[in-house]
Amino acid sequence: DVLLEIHDLQAKVAATGKQILKGVTLTVREGEVHAIMGKNGSGKSTLSKVLVGHPDYEVTGGSAAYKGVDLFELEPEQRSHMGLFLSFQSPVEIPGVSNIDFLRIATNARRKAAGEKELDPLEFYAHVMPKLEALNMDPAFLNRNVNEGFSGGEKKRNEILQLACLEADMAILDEIDSGLDIDALRDVSKAVNGLKSQQQDMGILMVTHYKRLLDYIRPDYVHIMQEGRIVTTGDMGLVDKLEESGYSVLSSSA
Ligand code: ADP
Ligand code: MG
Ligand code: MG
């Protein structure tokens, strides 16, 4: 089944009127991993944020449907309750709130919206433990305050844990590799792959600047974004070709 269907999507920055997305077309089906690559400023994050309803942007044309529903008819919370998840480039710290409480609140908000039973602390513990294990994460994560003193890699892994708890159907991961050294990158990628093996129908849209993430999390499709449009689509072969030509075809920076 189709999860996300974007057609000729156009969007501008609300405050300045600057057009960023100039016609993006993309379809993600259940179980597919799509990567979007492109140099800085090409509009990758704008696309991610427009899809979750970030108020800085205004849609000026085209369409986007999630599970067959017009995305732009839904409030951002409704999108999230329907299982659309966006990872943040810089996750917030929440002093004084333990991670397990935070995860339980977020999980219950989605369950409540879906008409499912909310989980009490004990039930939630049973819900989260197998996920921690699949993600290869230390249970000590649960009792720490949200993101407080977390390393870059731990923050990213914690977001993947959040994604796992929510049992999201479609994940948009914007530069989950940013600022990570090679060990942290491997841990985060392992978490994503662990999640993927538990939730095989999940669709993933992965935004990145670098090939190395795609060596760990293999995409089915690779799209190259340039000046607010997807200009090329291929598979990993496309990435290899781009590497060989030193990304000069994209102009530079990456
Ligand atoms: P990428 O993620 O590919 O690096 P972005 O989507 O972040 O690109 O940005 C695309 C372009 O839109 C850039 O020129 C950026 O400066 C501009 N832009 C994005 N968001 C805003 C905003 N909120 N206000 C002003 N300009 C923005
Ligand atoms: Mg950028
Ligand atoms: Mg970006």
C-alpha cells in the first residue's frame, strides 16, 4: 500500500515569501526506504518540515496524501497520531522529566487518538523493553532525563527508540547522521535497522548529505534534490556514480 504520495509539491517560507519547494513528486510505499540526498540548501529539510506541518512554511501548490488522506487537511498532531514521525536535527533536553515517562506520554497520546488503551507504567515497561533490545540499547537510557547529558549519538538513538515506542508507520529521518563519529553512526544505524526488522511495513524517508549513512541503512530508492526539486531518482548505484564523479554533477559541498 502507498503510505505517502507527494505530487508537484510547492512551498515557500511564510515570513519572506521565498519559494523553496518548486515541485516535488515522490511516492513511498509500505516497507520502502527512500533516501533524499542533495547539497546544503537544496530544500531537503524544508520538505521534511512541510510534511509534518511546520508553521514556518506555506504550501503554494501540489498535493501530499498520507494513507490516502490529504495531509494538509490534518493538524500536525493528527499527522503524528496517524503514525507520521519526524526526527529532529537537534532534539530538545527536558530537565526533570525521565525518559521513560516522556516516552510513555508520547506513546499514550498516539494510542488514545487511535482509540487504543493507554498503558500504565508497568504495561509501558513491558512495551518498551523488547524495543530496547531490538535497538540494542541500554535500559539505563530509560531512567535518565530526556536528552540531558546525552551524547549526539545517544540523542539520535533515543529518537529511534521514541519512533519504536510510537510504532509509527512512516518515519522521516532528517540528517540522523549529522555530527556523529563513525562509532555513533554505526550504533544509530543499528538501531534503525533493528527497528526496521521489527516493523517491516514501516516506510522510511531518510535525508542525508553523506553516502556513509546509506552504507549502513540501505535504501531502495535514492533521490537527488536540487533547488527544490527531485532531479534524479535511482538506487545505490546512483550514489556510487555520484561518489565517483566527486559529486561535481550536484555542483559541490557534499
Ligand atoms: P537543506 O535541508 O537541503 O540543507 P533547507 O530546506 O534547510 O535545505 O533550506 C533550503 C533553503 O531555504 C535555504 O536557502 C534556506 O536558507 C531556506 N530556508 C529554509 N527555511 C527557511 C526559513 N524558515 N526562513 C528563511 N529561509 C529558509
Ligand atoms: Mg542544511
Ligand atoms: Mg537540512
